[in-house]
Amino acid sequence: MVRIVVATTSQTGHVLPVLSLLSQLRASGHDVTFVTGSRWTDRLRAEGIRHVPLRGKADYDAADVNMTFPARKHVVPGPELLDYDLRTLFIEPMADQARAAQTALHDGPAILICNHMFAGSWPLRLGMPGPKPLAVIALGITPLMSGDPVLAPFGSGLLPAASSDCGHYAALRKAMDTGPLRPSTLLLQRELVSLGAKASPFSFLDAATFLPDQFLQLSVPGLEYPRRNMPPNLRMIGSAPVAPQPFVPPVWWPEVAEAQAMGRPLIFVTQGTVARDLDKLVRPALEAAADMDALVVATGGKADGQKCADLPPNARMSDYLPYERILPFADLVVTNGGYGGVQQALRHGVPLVVAGTSEDKAEVAARVEWAGAGLNLRTDRPTVGDLRDAIMRGLQEKSLKRAAEALSREYRRLDPATELLRAVEAMSDHIPLPAREAV
């Protein structure tokens, strides 16, 4: 058996998908050490996993990055915000991430498994002095970010080029690389060289995909654009399993099964676990569906979080609802486009209405639109009227349901934990372990 070092950035949406895939590795006898933020110590200890905490700039509070980095609130959404996040959340912490990974690697040779945004793995691949992993496996937890001739720059939310003429997108990518994203590219190269590593042959977005030995994308082919330059190290492995969460049903919970028994549609409205300004989506969606013959179930996305007062008669709300509890009953999901939640909905064959533009949400929404499994409102502040029209279409257009069910079949054919175990064992069979020094 080969040792495994797992490393992730501290965001909940980065830690939990990776953590959920480790059960088969551990059951097969692989020794696992987990490198991530200090706030995860108790959770990892409870699961019997050795924890090496991140330090310094890498150990920031990721629960609310706008509070941790107040300047972020004033950055214009779009390319400028993407550049700010790349620099602040991922590149500046890279040195401390790499040092924490090397601390774990001091215990002996190991394969490094990381989420693809853990830039601390890159100096180790590019010659930073000190312990190095036997190989690096990256897990893609956002839509694929690497560039391609048929694709617009990541973050634009534009669909693939419809013809062989991709010159417009090439110009957009060049303008992004030499304009808004240039500061993050320059910072990445400076940080790598300061660590004694070689400069990256790739930009940040391409490095995340091309630098690892293997890239396992947590998605299915039907939700990802075809590419001319598909990375040779890439495989799709399905969506991360959802760990069962403690659930105390609200008093109105029996109404969910009653609605299903009566053939009454159930609309699930969520803004995920990060973007929780309920005025952006939850409140207008409740108003939009208030006159419909449907049960509308909304969640604030966080236990002990906020809820809406004065709900319409057909609406119910909880501060937090585990997706695995509500999605089997849902006929439509209205969401701001968090990647994990969208994939869970599609795994259950539920079509979507997506209204989100921050972080990677424009890219998620565009992929849902491209796959034909939902409607993309191209805004994170939809009007009540736009939501009403979209919800009616989402419930009535059978093609959306068929596309969501086709994706569900793709997801259910793949077991990500098994695919990760296979990747590790196939890789370890071909890695010569360093000889032990004589005592």
C-alpha cells in the first residue's frame, strides 16, 4: 500500500467533496493524511484521519471570504473579481500550502491527492526543494477551467463557439490574459520562482488542469463542453457523494410526501451555502411562485441561518435542508448555480432554473443551458416576472426533464470513490518507491 497525502484549500465546498471520496481508499488499507485549514481539525479527528493544518496565509477563514477579505466586496464582478480571487485565495497562500504539504510528505513517499485549486501542489511539481510526492492526482470541483480554441475565457459564461470560426473567442482569451488576468499570472510566476521552482508553462487556469499527473473531474461528459484540446490526463468520474447529514424534519415535512402523492409539483429554491443574500433569489422566487398550484420549499442554506418571514401560503422554509432529503421529491430546482448542488439535482434527474453570475456560477449555468437540462437567467438578481416565466417553463417543458434524466443516468453509472481508488492503485503499480536508506 502507498501512503496518501490529501490536500485542499479550506473552503467547505473544497474540503467536503474530497473528504467524501476517501472511504474506499481507507477501507483498502491506504494510510491517509489530510492537509487543510485548522478549522477542520475536529471533523478530521472524529473521522480518524490524521490532520496537518495549513498555516499562515493558507489558513484563512473561508466561511465568508467577503468578511475575511473586505476589499473583495468592492471588486467589480467579472474578470476583475476572478483575478482578485486567484491572487488572494489561491496564489498568495501557495507557499504556505506547499510547506504544509511537505510537512506531511516528510513522513515518507506518498501520492498527493488535492482539489484542483490547491496551488501548493504546483511548486512541488516544478522543482521546489524538499520532499516531493510520488505523483499528483487533482480532483476537479468546478467546471473545467482550461482554455480551448472553441471556448470563451473561463468566467464569461458564454457557450462554445457555434461554428469553426473561433477567432472572436481567441481574441477574448488574449484580451483577458493580457488585461484583467495579467496580475495573477505575474504573481504566480514570481511566487513559484521565490520557492525555488521553475516558472509555470501555463496560466493559473490551465495549470490547474495540465500540471497534475492525473486530473479526475467530478462531473460527467454530458455536462462538460467537448474540446479540441482535451487534456490527456483527464477522466470524468461522476459527482461526489453526499455524506448523510443530521436531519430533524421540520413540522411541515409530511406535506412534502403529500404533495407527491397528490401529483402536486414541488419547487425547491436554494442559494447554496455561501451566497446567502435571500433578496437576490429566494424572496423573489417565493413571490414568483406564490399563485402557482405547487408546494414551494426554500432553504437559507445554513443551519441556524436566516429565513424569510411572511411566506406565501404555498411556501415552506427551513434554514437548512440536506439535498439528499429534498431532491427525491423535487420537480424543479431554482438555484444560484453552485456546482455541487447543481450536480446533485441532475443526479436526481431534476431540471433547473439557474440565476447566478459570481465565482464559477456563470460557467455552471451555461453548462446547464448547453446540456438542455435547465434555464439560464444570466443574472444573480432576477426579477419576479422573469422567475415566474422560467418556473412555468421549467415545470412544463418536457425536454428539460428528459435532458436532466439523461444526465442522471450518466451520474449513476459512475462511482467517484471507486474511480479514485482505481486511479491510485493503477498509479502506485507503476511508481518505483524510493529505496530505504540503510540503518
